[in-house]
Amino acid sequence: MVALARWGPDTLIPDLTPHALPGHRVTASRHEVIDPYIPVIVLAARTATALGVIAVATRRPRITAG
């Protein structure tokens, strides 16, 4: 990810800083992509997905009265 953010083409860099001046948008976006909060968000999404799959796989069947 760091290598792509530093040396990748401008078309692969998302516009994360629309408030920046037009000449600095790509540079500022490259800096934002490698900030540490991105891996935290990815880790949280993976954890949530794993917990959801585990919850569905281990749920107990509903007991019906009667």
C-alpha cells in the first residue's frame, strides 16, 4: 500500500482532500492514504465480518412450544 501510494500513478490515488488546492490534491491524498487510521478501519471491517459469520454459524435453533 505504501509503495502504491508513493510511486503509483495518479489515477489510482483517490481524491481524499477535496479542500486542498488543485495542484496539491494528489500529493495530499497520497499522504492521507498511508495514514495509520486506514489499516485500523480495514482491521475493524474484517473483525466485524468474522464475528458476523461466527454468530450465524453457531446460533442455536429456535425452540418451539407445543
